[in-house]
Amino acid sequence: MIIGGIVMDGSKTELTLGIVMKSTLYQLLSPFFFATLAFFLANVFRKSVLPLIITMFLFFLQGAINMVLIMFAKGVAKFVVFNHLDLRAYDSN
């Protein structure tokens, strides 16, 4: 309740353990995907630095990549995985 009062400016929002856990699990999907991508690229390239650089580059620029694809290639943008990593859009809370 104290955290909800500080974060929500004192409004009467119920912040239950289920909502906190669901939000945490939604946020863990993106790092899990990029860790899996890094392991995949490490097996493909057989080097240790290049997959990390590629993965970090994609991780930090995923928002910009999404924006450019939506602006210029709307047909392709819906098939790119970066658009589907944020599951909060499908949640009612």
C-alpha cells in the first residue's frame, strides 16, 4: 500500500501480489528472448564477442527498429518479433 501510494500519487489503486508478479513476468520475457538469441548467435558464429554486440545492439534499439518498420513497412512490421515482446498490451489490468 505504501508503494502504491508513492508510485500512484496516493490514489486508491489495489496493488496486489498477483498484479506485481504478473507485471514482473511480463517484463522478464524480453531479457529471456535476448539471452536465447545471444546463445543462438554464439553457436552460429563460434565467437564470443560478436553475438553479444549484435544482441545488445538489438536490445537497445528495438524501439527505434519498431518505429521505423511501422512507418515504412507496415506489412513487414507485424511479423517482427520485437512488436510482440510486450505482453502488457494484451492484459486488462
